[in-house]
Amino acid sequence: MTTHAPAYAGPVDLAAFGPYGPGRLDRVSDRPVYPFQGRITVEPGRYHLYLAYVCPWAQRVAVIRDLAGLREAVSLSYVDDARDSRGWAFRENRGPDPVNGFRFLSEAYEATEPGYPGHISVPTVWDRRTGTVVSNDYTTIPIDLGTQFTADGIDLYPADRRTEIIALDAEIARDLAHAAHGVGRAATQDEYDARRAAVVATLDRLDARLAGSRHLFGDDLTASDVQLFVALIRYDALTNPRNGISERSLADFPNLWRHTRDLYELPAFRETTDVAALRPAGPTEHPDDGVTRLAVEPRPIW
């Protein structure tokens, strides 16, 4: 239920405000990029999640919330898909901020730390009781949601495999999610070729792991499957075309293809995926830096 009259930011205006990043992501600081690292405690109704459909880390949180049976315990809302230097904003297409009536997510950070100079990110956890940001640490928010509440959902971090699951999550993030975008940032031909070969090797390795197995840890669905899904659902439509990783589509990795399609049939995955938000905003352009990059056309997700 909305507790404030709807308040919306104006349209994205890159001409007036410039792109997001300069002055935020490049600020010299001894603080981490994601500096709010509080942990969630067991208190239904206390926390609110600020998410974006375009962000895989935010979708991961949304999926885990649903699978863990926390729809009633933890609320959420979505920011607009696009941003300028002002950061994530609330606009009509995704609805207002139902908790505080903020127009920009930066207002939540300002309320927590006046003059906050750093990165404005999703997912962000808001504490209704203290009126502050608890966490914007995308690595620990899913763990807390999956382990700190007692609900009727799936145990995504079973105690006997929790260490392995968290380790595999980190591996998928490093070797697939982050590494895929690293391909697009390669500055030399050798670096580009090595980076994209490494991502393809990761896809082959994960594809082999799923041979003869329903999920990454056998028959049981875990948080690692969520981590893999949010990376793969973006691969054909966005990640590969943007970064020029491989001529091979997701369907060329048969076990990854099957795994992604099977998970999409589950409401927690399907209902948190907005296909339109996963398409490139415009033509994919690479810098004219002497690197010969693979041209990959976006493909429909299915």
C-alpha cells in the first residue's frame, strides 16, 4: 500500500546531466564501492528491497525472496530501467516508491548518510524501522534472505552445502557475470581474445557440470542455480551482443540451455524477468581502439 502521494523523477536527460558513473564510480575513496554492509535480522515487515529489472544482481535477490517464501515478509519495488548521472529514479513505467515517496534512490542514501558521495546501486535494502539503508552489498543480501527467515519456501542454502554454494556463487559471478563484461572492456587484441576464450571455457565447464544433473548441486534447487540463471537469461539478448564473446548462442550449450528454460517455467524466475528490459537500449557500438571484435546480433531469449 502506497503511504505517500506518487512522486516521480523527470525523464532521463543525458544531455543535461550526463551519463551515470563520473563523479560516482570513479571517485577516489578508501571505502568499498558497496559501502553499506549491514546484515538483515529476522523481522518480517521491517525491510524493503529497491530493485531494477535490468540488473542481474537485483533479479537474483527478487528470485531468492520468492523461492524462500518471503513475499509477505519482505516488500519490494522497482526503479526505472534507465538512468543519467542522477542515478536510479522512480518513474511512471515502474511505479512510485511505496515506502518513502522518493523520486531518486539517491535520496535513500542521503537519508542514511548526508552528503553521501558514492555509488547508488541496486539491490538496496531499506530498514523501515530506522529509516536508513541497511545494505547495498549484492553479495550478502541474497544469503541473508535465504538463511535468516523461517518460511515455507525452499532452503536455497542448506547448512551441509552452504559453504560450497557460496563458493560456487562467487565463481559464477567472477568467471561468467563479471568476466563477460570484462570482454567488452578489453583494451588490446590479445586481452580481448584471452578474455572471451576464458568466458567460453566457463560456459563449457558449467555445461559439463549440468550433464546428467537437474541442477548444479544434483536434484536440489539452490542459490547457485539462481546465480547462473540471471547471467544466462541475459546472454543471447544482451551480454553477448554487447561484448562480442562468442559465435555460439546459449542453445549451443545444451545443458545450460535446458537448465535456463526449465527454471524459467517456475513463477519465481519467470515473474521476475522482464524480457523488454534485457534488450540493448540502442545499437551495440564498440570503441575504435584497434581491437577487432566479434559482431554478434541480439537473439530473442527463446
